Amino acid sequence: MRDDQLYREFLSGDQSAGDRLMLRYADALTAYLDGILHNAHDAEDLMLECFSVILVDKPKISEGNFRAYLFKVARNKANRLWKYRFRRQEFGPEEELTKTIPDEEELPEDRLWIRERNELLRKCLNRIAPQYREALWLFYFMDLRYAQIAEIMRCGTKKVEDMLRNGRARLKQELEKEGITRDDI
């Protein structure tokens, strides 16, 4: 069932539709927030706050934009938290991203290569500018369209296109510094 249908059902009183939306996006939204905040606990807390904004306040969301609206709320909440911490000087140590549980059927050397590749990719992503990293994340991992990314990042679609192009180029440079070619990924 599409996001819009689930949200309409939720608005008409079906609480399970809201639960399904939350289950659908909770992990992705937490990962996105963790990428911004570098703190898994804060990311989980903000993820719940984002859903509470939508599921309690029940805002009017235009057709086809539920995911974009959710990520826009998340970005705004993360930015507010950063501003608060900056004013209060409460930056904590960076936490490691949660590791995924490997598939039992994979060979140990395959798991090791995948883990090393993911760590290298994460390391290289962290070296590029935050706006490039965020645009790449939203486009590739969240599968959002340029217009939706532009709405989330509060810029034009041309700027999103430029950020993605420049982000890919910078990421490619960083990966090449690590000895990773297109064939390795």
C-alpha cells in the first residue's frame, strides 16, 4: 500500500495505518538522523519526535510527498538540536554507527569485505561536505526525487542537481585516494 493511502487511512481513524508508516520508515529515518547527528540515541529520539509531529498533529501533506515531508521534519529537528548544543557547548563523542547483522549464508571473507567496504565508504562520505553527503544520502538511500530533496534542503532543484554532481565527484576522489575504483564497489 502506498504512503498516501496509509496516511489517509490513518487520518480517517485507522491507527494501524500509522503504525505501518512508522515501521516502514523508522530505520531509514533513524539512519538519516544518525548521519547528521553522529549519535544513535539522539537519532532514535528525534525519529520518534518526527513521527509524533505527523501522527499527533496530523498535518495536511500533499499527494506523493509523505516521505519528503517526514525527512524535512527530521532535518529541521536535527538542525534545532545542533543549534541548541552549539549554544550550550554540549558536543559529545562521536558514536559508531550500528552494525548490521550479517547473513548466515555469506562466507566469512565476503562479510569481511562488505564490512571493510562499507566502513571505507562511510569514512569517505564523512570527508566530503555535509550538504553533498546529505544530498547523496537522500537521493541514493532514500530514493527521493530532486524536487523532494530540494524541499527538504530548502533550495532549488538546480542546486540539488549541482550538489549531487559535485558530491559524486568528491566521493569518487576520496574513494580513489583509498585505492577503491568503480569496479570494487
